[in-house]
Amino acid sequence: VERQVTSDCLVAFCGMDEEMPEEVIYKANKYVASITLNRPTAKNAMDANLTKGFMIAVKRVLETPTIRIVFLTGNGAMFCAGGDPKGFQAAGKMTDEDNLKDAVNFAKFLSELNKLPVMLCGLINGSAMGGGVGLVSCCDHVIARKSAFFALSEVKLGVIPATISPYVVAKIGAANARRMFMTGESIRAEEGVKMGLVNELVDTPDDMKKAADKLLGMMKLAAPAAVAASKNLVLNVAGKEITTELMEFTANELAKVRKGQECIDGMIAVQSGKKAQWAECDLVMP
């Protein structure tokens, strides 16, 4: 699957040989990658190094066209506590121009994460707050521990969930977002399921691994380019009025894939009673 790195916040961290900060662990085999937030003593709060490592990891995924699924998780008891308070204090001392540039770069990074042309599965090992909920909202499928809590607690710190808001609102809806943004309340994982933030709940790390393996089995059967096109389709039609322009867009997307090699191979496979080429590969955790 052809991929492009377009965001300048990622271009700044070019190259497969870019040194990965210890705050992020990136592992990959030919088809599967994992990104682990690795600041357990700081509740995986996003500081400059963790954010940089995360950007490098996303860049590596985009530069590896064979990767079909990415798992996002955290080390320790918590998934992610959001932005590091020291980072907010540092931003307060920046010039207005640098402060805005830093915020824009993070917003662009979230956009790249949200539209990553592969299945992005969150393995939410513990609670998430603020920006951590934003990361969860960018995932296509979310498997969380039943013991996890989720909170958009920015208002309690005098800030707002600004850059993550498009993804959170898209995930849980405006009504839920208005309440959670303004109250800063915590919700249990079960409530996260009802809101659409979480797809599956598990009790133990072993159960989470089994759920991840089940997803790998499903994604093995899904054609990689069709997966990328399907995700792009959702991002382009969600919330849109059904206009002539939208119908033309969806028709054009269908016309393109019908002429693609995956469609040709898939139709041949189904008529011959054989597996398609992409379904012959084993997808396993790196």
C-alpha cells in the first residue's frame, strides 16, 4: 500500500534510523507494529520526549508499506495521564508564536494518527485522562481493561481539551462531550462502551492478548489497500450531508477500487474457492 508522510510535524523526525527516545517502545515485524508509551512512573504523561517518540513511531509505520495493523498501549498501571503539567508550565513561558506553533504541531500529529492508513487498535491497559482520551479516540478499535477509568479533566486544571476535541466529539458525540468537557468527571470503562469510546472490555492482560489475537485473525482476511480506502471513506463521509458532490465522491471511490489489483485478485479467489493472497500471511504480535 503506497503511503505518504505529509505532515511537517512528522517530516521533522525523518528517517528509519532516527533514535527512539526511551519514553516510547516501538516494535514491528513485516505486518504488525506496536507502540508502547513508556513513562510508567509519570503515568505515561506526554512530555516532549514521549511526544517525539510517538511521532517517530507513526512516521515509521507510514514508511513501512507492509504494515497492516498497529497496536497502541502503555506500560504500567495507567495508559496515559494526558499532557505533562511541566509542559503546560513551559508553554506559559513561550512566546505567543512558539506557543501556537507547538500546539499546531500536536494538532497535526493527532490528525496523522487519526488517519493512519491501517487498523489502529488501542490496548488500553489502564485509565486515560485528557490527551490520553484523545489518543483512545483516534483508535479504530479499542480493547480496555474493565478497571480503567476515563476522564477529560482539563477544566480542573484551568485548560481545555482543544486539539483532541475533533476526535473525542466524533467518537462519543456532542452531548457526551459537552458534559465531560465541562464537568471533568471520570467515567468507568462500562460507560465508555455505552458512549462508543471503547469496543471491548477484558479482565486481565491475558484476556487482552487473546482479544488482540482475535483481531489479528480478522485483519488477516482484510485486503490492506481496501482497509486503508475504507478508513479514508469513513473520514470523508462522516457527518456529511448527502449531496451530489458526496455521491460523486463515493462513486469515484468505488470505481477506483473496482479497477484495483486487490479487487481483481479477490474476485478470482472467491470464484476459485481459494484464499486471497493477503489472507495467506500470518499476522502475529511483534
